[in-house]
Amino acid sequence: MSVDTAELAARIDAAVREVPGVSELYFAAPLPARLWRVAVDRAETFSTVSAGDEGYEATVSIGVARDRADAVARVVAARVRDVLGDPAARVTVRVSRISPAERA
């Protein structure tokens, strides 16, 4: 499978930001992996994508403030599969619940 996974990750980032209920988009890769990607590939995307013999694998990390996190995660996963063009792609959506700051 010959694809530009950095380009796919950028397209996924854009698609995820458009999903209603997504308040934040976070880096899906751990810090050492991000530093390596920036140094070697110049990739500055939030999502990660890999392509293998069995298809695509993508990870997205989002923040949800008001909506049901499970419903938003399902929509995000569907959008990611749409961008990849692979309904069988393995998609991991990590969700962080964002709560409003308390006033002192």
C-alpha cells in the first residue's frame, strides 16, 4: 500500500475538527514519537495513521465538553474511515471529558 500517511493524518485532523461535539484535538502519539516525526518527516499532525498489509490503522485523541462522549466518538470514527476510504480500518478514538473551570 503506497500512501502518504502524513497527508491522510492532516485530512483526518481537518475532518475531526468539523465533527459537532469535538471541542479539542490532542496529539495521539506520545511525545518521543512526535519529536521523531517532526525531526524526520516534518509531520505536525495530531492524528496518527499507518498503512499495512491488513489495511489502515488510525488513532485520534479528542476532547468533548458538552455532548455524549460515546456518540461523538462514533461519529469521529466514521469520519476517519470515510477519509481513509476503508470501512474496515482499525480506528482508535481516545476521548477526554472537558469540564468547565470552577470559579473561585
